[in-house]
Amino acid sequence: MARQDYLFTSESVSEGHPDKVCDRISDAVVDAYLGAMPDARVACETLATTNRIVIAGETRGPATVTKDYIAHLARLAVKDIGYEQDGFHWENCDIAVHLHAQSAHIAQGVDASNNKDEGAGDQGIMFGYACRETPELMPAPILYSHRILKNLADARKSGAEPTLGPDAKSQVTVRYVGGKPVGVTSLVLSTQHLDETLSSDDVRAIVEPYIRSSLPEGWLSDETVWHVNPTGAFVIGGPDGDAGLTGRKIIVDTYGGAAPHGGGAFSGKDPTKVDRSAAYAARYLAK
């Protein structure tokens, strides 16, 4: 019998989280190749650390997508995210591109046979999931964790909250009664801030209105436990504070732990990589 009364927690990370910076860059490479040649092949991994980005993997596509162009795309991605700090700046960070040609042994399993069938580059297990907890057919904990960070990112980029930095993480614990989500028992929000003098209470005063507007009416109560920047100051953020890598946020990218996961990441892969395309198809079918 399915559980009826329980708590469930999911987390989300912002676009400025080190791993998400890498996901963004890897997908920018995929977009560049597919935009130039729809049947291009891309498997791209990105590493980011203090003022350094390393892009590696294998591709098959037009020569017009050069290493210099890929480095340029990486800078544009970092700029759009908002990193202009001493330890990680879009304009002067060192970028190394180590992409090479796709393995012929992988290609032979992927390429169309007699212009009919196209294979997959690898085997794998993919899960799709949908539920009626939210209009988006997503589990409530991950949906609202995402929404909090999206609203904070919008406020940061619009200039409404210039003291916020790009790196952030949210965690929402939802209480279920009779199998349905009814409220938030606790939440965690850690966000980078550019003003070193801000205390945790100061940061909470900034973010609380955005958190409240992200959640359904009545889901926050006097019993809800808040943890905003619980470890204190969070000024050094992004890849300068912690190295990032493509594909390390697979649960954040899917259902927040509410469904099984086959283990494959999405970012940096063209549609022949079924970790991505089959997971999207399974989600479509689940909906």
C-alpha cells in the first residue's frame, strides 16, 4: 500500500551552481553543433574551477564550429549567468577546448542503416514520471524548489536584488496528508551574496518575499522551520568556491528523488544519446 501521511524533501540548484555552469556550457556546445548540422554528434563534458574552464569530449560535425567559437560560447554562457568576480570572470577566465572526433566504434551503432533505422550510441535505463500534485504534473517538492531559485534569479538579473550572487541552492520539505501535498514543514535556502556585511538574517529579509510568492497560499505556517544561509557568509561562490562538472545534478534535473533514475545525465548529449532523448520521451508518455 502506498504511503499516505509522510514528509518528502527535494533540492534544486541555481544556474550559477558550479555543476549547472558546466551543464549550461556543455549544452551550448550541443546547440552550436546541431544548429550547424542537425545530425551532428556531440558528447561534451565541462569542468569549471577557479578562473578555468575545460571542455572535453567527442563530436562529429562541421568544421565551422571551431574551438575558438566554442570558447566564445562558453564565455557568453558565463556572462549570462552573471559571473564577474575575481575568482571566476567570464571575460578573463582561461578556457581550454579538448574536443576530438567521435569514436568510429560508437558511430557504427548510431548511424542510420539503409536510411531507415537509427541506433543508439549506448545502452541504458531511462525513467519517465508524472503526477497530479501540480498543474505541471511534477512532484511538488522539486517543482517549488526550482521555482524559488527561478524567482530569485529573475530578481537578481532584473536589478531588483543586486546584492544576490548567481550561486544558490534550495531545499523544500513537503508534508503529505492522505497522499496529497498540503504544506511546507521546513525549507533551506543558501544564496551567494555580494555584500560581505550581510548576516543570515539580512539575507532572509531579502529572499523571504520571493520564497513566499513561490509557494501555494497557506503552505507556510508559524511551524515552518526556515534555514537561510545557515552556515553564515556566502560570498565566494560558483566554480571559484567549489569545482563544477557536467552531469552531477541528475536528481535535480529529473524528479527530485520522487522516481527512480537510471543514472545517465542529460547535458552535453545529442539525441542519439538515449540517456537524454529516451528520458524526455518517457516523461512525455508519463504525462
